[in-house]
Amino acid sequence: MPLIPDSTAVSPTRGRNPLVASTSVPPEDETHSAGWPPPADRRSPDETGTGAVDPWARSAPELLPLDEEDPTPAAVIAAAHSAAPPDDEQPTAPLAGYAPPQVEPPTLPLAAYAPPAEVTFVQPATPMPPVSSVPGGYPPPGSSAPGGYPVSATPGGYPVSATPGGYPVSATPGGYPVSATPGGYPVSGMPGGGHQARPVSGMPGYPVSGIPGGYPPFPASGVPGGHPAGWPQGGPPPRPRRRWGRLLAIVAVVVLVFCLVAGGLAVLAFPWLKNRLDGAAPTGAPSPGPNAPFAARQAWIKDRIGAALTEQHRALLAGDEAAYLSVVDTAAPQVLDGMRTQFRSLRAMRVAQWSDEPSNPTPVAAEGGEQWSTELRGTPCFVTPTCAKAGARAQTRWRIRDGRAWLIEWRPVAAQPSPHPWQVAELVADAGERTVVATTPDYAGELPTLLAEAEKAARVADRFARAGAVPARYVVYYAGSDEWRRWFTWNPGDTVSGVALRVSVERWELMLYDDNITPEVLGGVLRHELTHASSLAGPFKDSDSMWWLHEGLAEYALMDGARVRDYLRMPAIRQLVEDGWNGDVEFTDPPKGTKGWIVSARYGMSALAVRHLADRFGEDRLVEFFHRVVHDGVTVPVAARETLGVEWAVLERECADFIRHSVA
């Protein structure tokens, strides 16, 4: 149902009621009420005969949607109101001051070897480091540990890059080389061409020769660097065989991976590069020819249209307006204008995903080449890349030339729930954590207030969504007079403040009317309509008998915990009770011609019945009861017994007593 404000709530200046206008009424978040306090110039119930709220003031009875009048009654429910995983670890930098363990040179006795009484040093064939009394590269007595030396200038003056075997030394404390060489494998650079090393406990992967990694290698003379010549001068043992098999296997794996990656990139990039160079659409199946069976020709045409739509999809998300318009025939300037408007509006609303689904095309008899028509159903997701379908319809015509489809006609369908505002108007927009609000440039100044109130109302509406079915984003449009009559092909009338429109089974969107929206009513209208959008998402029971539960929950959200005696519909409720109301709270959709005050009273009584259920059983069980009835199709008595544990006949009497007590 539409939100219909009392005539006294409408700004004296028709067509312009700025939301930021000053008012003596406290802000929405400071004064809890039944949605809004009445304006100062509101007439009393005695003057109007309808109480403080007359949602059907002026032409309202004629605007009430009926099944026989509304071709899609389930499409619109409007409320009548008063007026990655963590990154890989980085290499560990060398630790300053780290002293590698002092590994002594081998001291095992050699067979048949007896050290001479006097040691004579034999001059090596090649230059070697100065002889010292300590192993080469170790610090002299009393000096600091080698770990404190810069990595690029290890003790002994030998560069770290010249470590035995050429192993890298970055990211290892104290300059130890990082090595995957299993303990016990030969390490090049050892004395005599590489001694067989032994694993050292606690140092997996480290070189296990007698010299710490990163220190100078033994000189070619066979004498350990810096030691007195006390070692046997026998000839070096034969060089061990290089393990070429393991190296070749590693190289083969690397080459294979490189080829696979390069091949995959080529497959992905080549068609795109080719299309960018020659301007062609993505390659598809070859044309079956004009004389092919109709089904084959139709499938190929649909594929060509799909290729053009894919180009538009990529361009829209990339923000490339020129590429987006490149599928339009240059001989169709009106189509270019329409597509440009749609592109800019969607970008302003922060489109994060887009789909355009074509129907099966049909041939069109026309001059100028082969032409086919198809209907598109577009869905934009705003801010987040996932959302429910939107069902925005547009009729299109395409010319097929040189294996490509060119758009020559584009016209949004003028039938509920189309056209969507972004199809026919260039919009400005803003977005918050839960909502996206949009309007025309004329009302851009309203966006800050509109977004702030929408965000607060969305937090209320989220409470009433079914588990796992909370809308990705609520979309709210703010319309002037012309847009109010054109957008969504709804035109609910000049006495309505706002509507919630069902644009698809899972998605609702809101439209607010500038003429009837004031700061006093904005918060209440948004809470009511957004609760419809959250609670009715998905297939639901849309019979007249459920009207009281649909509207009762939305009005309960509008009250937002305010005192019952402050509820603005209380005068109409009191009047209906005094007129002999029979205690039935399961109100149906009011028929055409119902008096405005009676309609308002039914809204109010439905709200108080839902309020009583929430007060007694808690809001969570109320929401469960609602969805069992509305979405699961369970009858009210069965749902009351299963979820609330009380017979419905008892509960209905309690609700009636609560309503009578509230107006007493």
C-alpha cells in the first residue's frame, strides 16, 4: 500500500519540501514517536472528521490498488501512512650481533699419521689469506662475534656471495647460507674438492662441513685457511660425481611450469589483444548462413548479441564509456544518448556487477540489412558484486553485419516495474553501509539527509528479514513530480509519500515523493517501506487475508519501540473501537471506497496486534511467526501453536484486549 500523508502534513509549497528545512520538531533519533510528530498546522480530528491521520485524504479511495485493477498486485506492496589468506612470510633479515656456533675443524686422527715435531709451512701455488692462530674468518680473541659484522663484509674480508657451493645467504641469521642440500651431501668449495659432510643436529639445511657457512673456503693448497701447516699434504681425493639427474629434474619442472603459465596467459590474452587491434567482437561460432534452419540461425544471432552485451558488461565495470557505447550503431544517435545516460547513472550509483539477459531474438523485416529484436532484462548490483535480480526491461533491435551485432534501437519497457530510474534519468547518488540513495541533479542537496535517515531505517528493517535473506543493499530513489509519475510506471498519486516496489521475487526498491516528504515524516516512511523490502523478499503468501500481518509488521517497525499512546493513528483506532468493533484483528486489504479514517484505523489495529505479540513473546519469535505464515504458507493457527506455543483464538482475544486498553 502507498504511504498517504494527511493533507496538513504536506508542505505549503508544492513540489519543493527540502529535507534540510528547519523545523521545530526534534530530530528523528532523539524523539521516539509513531514515526513523526504532527506538523503545527495540522487540523484537529474534530475539524477533519478523520483524526490525526487521514491517509486517504483527497483522492485516496480512487488510488487504492485492487486485484481487478492492478495487473500485478503482487508486484507492489506499499504502506499507507500519515502523510585471503595471509601473505607469505618475508625473508628474515640477518640478525645483528648473531654469532654462529664455533665449529672446530675436523680433529679425527688420520690413519698412519703422526704429526711432525716441527711444522713447516709450504707456500701454496696460489695466494691465500694471512696465516693466523685461529681458523680463517673467525674473529681474533677478544673481538666481537662474527654475527655482528655486516652481511656484505664478513670477517676475513671474503664476500658472503662467495660462500662454499654458491649457496645464497640472504634472510639467514649470521650469514648462514639457506640450503636445501640434505645433510651429508658433498658441498663444493670444501678442502680437497669437497669432503663428505655430516648433518648437524638442530641445523637442518645448513652446510655441515667444518667451516660455518659464509666463511672463507679452504685454500687450494690443502691447508685450512689460517691454520699452521699440520695437516697431511697428500693429494686430494677424486672429485665426486655431480648429481646431474636431480638438477635436470628440477630444471624440467621449472620449464614445464613456465610453459603452462605462458600458454594459459596466451590463450586468455590473445583473443582480447586481437579484438582490441581489429575492433572485432569476441570470436564465436561461424555464421550458419541465411538459409540455415531457423533454430540454428536464431542461436547464432543470440550469440552475436551476447558478445556485444559482454563488451558492454566489461566496459561498464571498468568505467570505459567509449567502449560501452562502441556496440551502438553510429547511425542511431538517440540510442547513444540513452546508453550514455544509463552508463553514467549506473556508475554514479557505484555499480559493482551487471548482467543483461537477452530473450530469444526474432527477425524483423526492415531495410538496411538483417535485423533482429530481443528484450533485455538488466540487473545492476550496487556497491557489492552480489544481489538479487532487478528485472529492468528494455526492448532492443540489432543489425547483423560482418558477423557482429550492432544496437540500432533501445527503449525501456513502460510496464511495472520498469523503467528503472537509471534507465531514463541521469542520476546523482550516494551510498552507505546498507543503502544506496539516488535522485536527479535538482535534488542533489537532499542526499546527505536522505542517506543518514536511510542508514538508520535499514538497521531497523534488517531485524525483520528472514535468516540468510537480508538484502545486499537497499535502494532508495527520491523523485520529483515528473519522475514520480514516470519511474517504475507506478504513479501512485499525489497524496502518497512513498512506496516499496517489488522489482523481482527477491528484490524490492523504494521510491519517495518530494512533494509529500518532510523531515518529520522521512524516518517513519523509510522504516515502514524498508521493512516491507526486508520481510517480503522471496516468494510469499500474497492473499488479502495476510494484509494485517504485512502492514502490521511494517507499522510496528515504524513505531520503533515508541510509546503506544504516542502512536499517531490512535484517534482513528479509538473511533473504530467506539463504533462497535467486533475484536477481529485479521483485517483484509480495504476495498475501494473505504473511508480514509477506517483505513487508518485498520493499519493502526494491525500494528498494535503485532506489538502485543512482540511484547509477550519477544521480537525474534514474532519474526519467526511472521515468516512461517507469510513465506512458508502455514496457517495462522498452526504457526501460533508451533512458534508461540499458544492457540491463536486465545492470542487474538489478548490482542483485542490490548487494543481496547490502549485507547481507553
